[in-house]
Amino acid sequence: MTILLYAIRRLVQAVPVVLLIMVGTFLLLHLAPGDIVDALVGDMGGADAAYIARLRAEYGLDEPVWVQLWIYMGKLLTFDFGWSFVHEQPVSVILFDRLGTTLLLMITSLSFAFSIGVALGAIAARRAYSLTDNIISTLGLIFYATPSFFLGLMFIVLFSVKLGWFPVGGVQTIGSFYTGWDRVIDIARHLVLPTASLSLIFLAFYLRLMRATVLEVAELDFVRTARAKGAAEGRLMIHHIMRNALLPVVTLFGLQFSTLLGGAVVVETIFSLPGLGQLAYQAVTQRDMNVLMGIVFLSSILVVVVNFLVDLLYARIDARIELT
Amino acid sequence: MSLADPIAPGGATPTRASVFWRRYRRNRAAVLGLVLLGGVLAMAALAGFYEPGNPLRRAAAPLIPPFTDLAVPLGTDQLGRDILAGILHGARISLLIGLVATLLSIGFGVLVGAVAGYFGGWVDDVLMRITEAFQTVPNFVLLLALVAILGSRIEYIVLAIAIVSWTAPARLARAEFMALRKREFVEAVRNLGVGHSSIIFREILPNALPPVIVYASVIMALAILLESALAFLGLGDPNYASWGNMIGQGRAVLRTDWYVAAIPGVAIVLTVLSFSLVGEGLNEALNPRQKKG
């Protein structure tokens, strides 16, 4: 019951942030040169002034800004982002069509970065200042400084062009019509390089933080007590140290999710994955502001949801947090 | 401050700079970062000597591989532009964009954080909700939206990068101000009748700045990465040589001449690495208690 109350309280706290983001997207749309009527008239190849004025009235663009903001926010609440004149479709249809690919890329990248980063960080900390630690830490530093687009291109050169192990782009082989497990394996092979290029920088984040916190926790009194009582090293590591060292890493997980979504723009563009990121890039070059603002809003909602889930997870694994 | 620190009360105290350097030097990686940073600065300084004219001009035959022609040591791209000239001039642009964007974001972030942390109450609530909203929107997506609206002029790109990166310094400054505002020295000047703005800027700010300055190196590295990603997508200012743009152009000949994209990429990695290493060294030297491991 307490966890339910806690969840409700966290949700209520997110409300003002979501409202502010709504106002922000509205302001950005207004700052952008040209409105929906300009786009319509441009599509028709010109119209006379009286007709344009009537169109403006029809779309509510002659109302005061406050009224327009109210209408816009009401529409956002139902995920109505308007019409895309480039795709000739409602924006929400395009967005939800693309959401799956992006989520798939996010989930694979985060799981890879989290599991490998945590494991490598723990190994590096247990053998602090040894050769193993030095190699892992140096790799971490280099991944930390490498932009994902550069990494992606070099992966393509090495693994697609020179070695031919993985496909250059796309989410599945065109015209293959695989079904069942063949299709899953095909998609997985297409996702290896994008996942690797997106996740290595986050892997470096987790690795560095994990190494630092394991070193810190290993010095604490309760670990010494456990060791004095004769706990085996393996049990000590997993049961006593890792469980406590994971807490800051989980926090970072939530904080980094928004950065990861941003990184998807570049990676999806390089590997021509039909996701939200690639759509965002296309929307900028095609000046499709409704789609772009829809992505800004939808991705922010995604971040809010993920942070909410991370908070719940955090409350679950850290018994010290009081759920009041 | 540990017991090993050679500051004896009354005796000949070493200058603050030499103590600082001794602590900084302990971290070998940080020293390497300083050397790399020096290299990047030298590249930016030498750009004018190596190529006084336009680095985007056609210098030789297209696609000369690196280390084969002395006139163009790092080779040329598919339009015959000298890659070394692009790298040197790109160092200038990266550093310039990084520096100005960092100053803007730190300046604005510290202002917001200072006001929120100092006054607290509803001012803090409102400012922190706004900060959270900015943190929630994925920063690269917001950057794309801003560039789509403002355009690709270099000034606007700097401004857009600052707009997406001011939140972290704001939170840092807020935490420092909240910790410092109840301290005795602040109470003392307040009782003397000193005004709010004077307390914020002349009394608290100098004490709150060190962690923010350390964080500036992180923002600098992030700003350089953001700019290069924009330029890579072809959304940067086309009038300047930029590492990201060079990589984007190199993508067209990736299959045959991958060095066109690889060389500027290495330049970005080394520059970002230098800033994060220097930042870590500064952090350890300025906050010795936080030293890990």
C-alpha cells in the first residue's frame, strides 16, 4: 500500500514539469517562422488574402495567444500533434509507427551498457591498480570521449566493409520476408552495430561510477564485519558490496535516459533505422515543425515515465528509503 | 586537507599555486590531459601559419592518402581539401564554440542556481521545476528544434548549445548556495545591512564557484561533442571548417577512403579526452577529501 502512495506522489510531482514542457513546445512552435496556414497555402500554390484570413480563423490562429495555448495543451493531452504536410498523415500516427524501433534500440543499448558496465566496473575495483584494472579503466576513458557517430562509422568500416560480419544499415534485410525466429535473428544482426555505437559511452559512465562506488563501499564497516564473520569473498562481493554499490548506478540510469534518447538521433541516422531519432533529423531538414515538436513532447514523456519507473525500482532495492 | 600536506602554521608556507600543482601532479592521467590540451591549443594557434587562407579551398588532387605527399601531410578529401588545414582550423572552431557556450551556460546556470538556492521557498520551487523541465527534454532533440527555428549561424549554434546545457551548473550552484546561505559569515554581513545582490555576488559566489569551475570542463567536453554531432548531420555553420562536418563529408567515401572520416574523429576524441582528464585532475586537486581509491 505504501508503495502505491509513493507512486502517486511521484506522479503528482511530475505534473508541473509536463505542463511546463507543453508550454515550451507551444512557444517553440510560435517562434518558428511560418504557421500551419502558411504551409497549407504553400501546398496549394498561393491564395488571396481574404481566403488566408478565413483559414486563419478556421484554425483558431486569430485567437489570443492564451486561448491558442489552452487549445494546444488540450490536444497534446490526447497525443494529437497536428498534421504533417510532408508525410500527409497525422503526426501521432507517424510517431507511434516509429516508436517501436527506437524503444527496441534503447532497451538493447541500456541493457548492454548496464550489465557489461557494472560487471567490468566491479572487476576493475576488485583488482584495483592491477593490469586488468588499468586496461579496463583506459578503455572506459576512451569510450567516454568517443562520439557515437564516429564510433558508428568506424564500426561500419571494420565490421561491415572489411569483415562483412554485420549489415551496414536498416532494421531487417529488404525483401527477405523472414518469419518467426529467422526474422528475430535477422533483426538482431541489424541491431548489433547501432547498439554497440550508442551504448559504449554509457557503458563507460556505468563502469567508472561502479568502480568508484565499489571501492568506496568495500572500505565501509559492515563489509569488514562481514569479512570478520567469515563470509566468502564471492558472497561478500555479491551480497554485501554490489547491492549497495548499485544504488548510485541506478540513479545515473534514470538521469542518462534523456541523453540516450538524444544519442539515438545520430545513431539511427547513420544506420538508417526507421525510428524517432531519424524522423527528428528528417523533420529538421524538411522543416516539418509539427513532427519535430511531437518528437520533443513524446520523448520528454518517455523520459518522465522511465524516471518514474527508476524511482520505484530504487525504492524497491534500497530498503532505507521511507515510502512516505 | 590530509596530514601529509606541508602547510605548517607560521612557517614558510608554499604558495597556493605550488600546493595546487603538487596535488594535481599526483594524478598521472590528469598530467597527460594537460599535455593533450596543450597540443589542441597549439593546433589552434598554428592554424594561421599553416593555412593563412581559407581551409575549405581546393589544395591538391582529391583523395590523396595521408603520409604520402609532403605538401598535404594528412592527405585530401574528395574535394581536394587539405585535411591537416581542416583539422587545425577545426580546432579553433571547436575550442571557440566550446568556450563561449560553456561561459554562457555557466553564467546563466549559476545565476538561476544562486537565486533559487539563496531565496528558497516558492522562488526555488518555480526555478527548479523549470530546470527539471529542461533536463527532461532530451538535450540533442531540443538542440535540433532550436537549430531548426534559429538557423545554422555559428552564433545561434553556440546559443542553442548553452540553452541545452545550463541545468547542471544551476543545480550545482543551488546546492552550494543552500549550504552557504545560513553560515555565520553570511549572517554577519546581513546584520551589517548589506543587500541581497551584494551578499549573493560578493560574499557567497566566490565560495560557491570552485565546484562549478571544475564542472566547466565537463560542459566544455559536452559542448564540443554536441557541436560536432550537429555538424556531422550537416546542420552546422557551413562557412567554417568543423571536425564534425569533415566526418560527415567523409561518410560519402567511407568504403574506399575511411581515413577522411577517421582523422577528424581522432581529433575530437583526443580533445574531449583532454578536457575530461583535466577536469578530473582539477577535482582531485581542489577537493582532496573526495579522492576515491
